[in-house]
Amino acid sequence: MTTPWGEFALTRFPEDPRDRLRAWDASDEYVLRHLARERVPLSGTVVAVGDRWGALVTALAGHRPTQITDSHLTQEATRANLARHGVEPGAVRLLTTQDPPPDRVDVLLVRVPKSLALLEDQLLRLAPAVHAGTVVVGTGMVKEIHTSTLQLFERILGPTRTSLAEKKARLIFCTPDPALERPASPWPYVYTLPDGIGPAAGGTVVNHAGVFCADRLDIGTRFFLRHLPSGRGGRRVVDLGCGNGVVGTAVALADPEAEVLFVDESFQAVASAEATYKANGVPGHAEFRVGDGLAGVPSGSVDLVLNNPPFHSHQATTDATARRMFAGARRALRPGGELWVIGNRHLGYHVTLRRIFGNSRLVAGDPKFVVLKAVKR
């Protein structure tokens, strides 16, 4: 990545030489050019929200910026990219979306996220730290910036306009208005589960902003809940890519002796899963972990893995995450242990499972979804 602060060799995390997706895009380059061209003062507190793989804070590391992200993978990529360029530990402050933001922000850079709800939540959390002199610049690809995006900046921070597009990227310029009366945050959002979905029916779901299907139970999870494996007796179960934790909570409700590990790379998701679990008064034992799939889980230590893998990485459609999840599950499962997967029928996960496990069986299906089971031999 070429910037006014030099050239930077950046990678995503986990690093994969076969991955052709870059760790930056034209919107990162555009906002960095703008800062240099307009000679924006960077001596105060610089905060980069949603910096996807650490491109912004790596380029600006000399100004000791703060990064705020919802992604564990982003944090790991950032650490690796900073180390690659000799940045001393502590030069960049790494915060999650669940951490208290800085008390004062002088330059706010916002990499527009895919989730409008996450953008709303973060702008509302940062608004008290923004003052009349704060330079606020959003950035994203043209296809990521919509009228609703600009309206959020306008409603929460102040008057907003956009730049001309360059290389299909656009900037957002917002002039903070300290006198603006801001709306109350609707997050986290709480709702009640419908009937007819098994042990979790009538239960409570708590969703922090940015977690998939924040205001209702999505149809894929609804289908999965109707076809979860039955069984009791102190199994160790993993809700892998747990989202709001409703699947793992359903297992715990059905089997109070089960030990359930909730894992997701999203800090918002794991906070949601823990809140959902506690809201339902489950008597069993649970662990909540933000991390890279099943990394750190001992091999052969798990009886059952339940998984609804994502098939997007930001704007890119890819099965790379699913493949890594399946491989991680096979390693973590004991012999005879099972991976149960819910997915869109057209994704063809049965092929991938057969390649990794040597077997795959259809448990249930409808015109849109399939539930598949693979057993570790």
C-alpha cells in the first residue's frame, strides 16, 4: 500500500499465501491521501474505527493512533502488520467495540462497516468525545456508502457531505455540532423467541449492534434449532461462530449437564452470546471466548460442534472461513465426535465436509437450507 507516509506490506489474518484478497483497498488510500493533502493536524488523539486489517493505524503509527474494531482477526492482523514495520509495542492503542472509547477525539477516521447498526452504535458511543474542532472523515467504497450512511453521521454528529469518487472510493466529511440533540442508543436490542423451535422457544435474545439478524430470529437459525442433535450426559459442546448464542443456549437448556463453549471472532457477538445465555437463566456451565475459531481448543477434547459459517468476508464472497472452521472442528473433536452445520443449500458444504472428514450426511433440508452432519473417524 502506497501512502504519503511510505509504502507498507500488509497482510490479512490468518495469513494465507493463496489468498488473493488484499489487506487494504482504495478507500484506505484515499483517506490517507486526504489527511496529507489537507495537512490535517495529527498531534492530538487520532481514532480509527473499523480499520479492517490495520492499514490506517499502521500508516499512521508515528502519530500514536487508537484503533477500535469489532474483529479479533483485525486485531491480530494489525499486530502482525505493525510488527512487520518495526512499530514499537504500545505505539498504537488497540480497543474493541466493547471497550470504553477515548474521552476526547481530535481526528476521527471511520471505515464504513457493512452493518449500519454497528456504525450507529459506534457513532453514538464516540459522540461525547467529539468536539467542535474534531476532524471527522469517513471512508468506504462507493457501493458501501448509502444515503442512510450519511443520514446517520448527520443525525448523530452533525452536517455531512461527501467527496467525489476516486478509484470507486468516496470520503464522508462531517462537521461536528456539539449542540446537536442525539438520539438514545437502541443497543443492545432484546427480543423474545417464537414458539415451535425446540428448547429455546419463548426465550430471550440479546443482540449488540452488528450481530447478524439483530431484531429477529433469522430463518436459517430457526431451521437449525428445530433439528439440533438430541442427547444428554455432560457433553462438551462448541457453538462455533456463535453470533448471539441462541444455538448454544438451546443446547444448554436441553441438557443442563452440557459444557458449552461459545466462540466468535466478533467482540459484539460474544458479548451478545453471554448476555443471551444469562438472560435465559441456564443452570449449566458455559465459557465465552473471542478468538480465531477453535484455535487454542485442545485436540480431541470436544464431543459436538455446531456451526453456521459465514460466507462473506466484508464485501467478498468466500468459503475460506467455512473451510477453516470445518478443519478446526475436525482437529478439536474426539473420535466419534460430530460437526453439525447449517448452510444455504447452494453452497455445497457437503463436498467440503467429505473432503475434510471423509463423510457427510444430510440430517434435514428444505428448499433453502440443509443441516449436515460429519463424524470424526
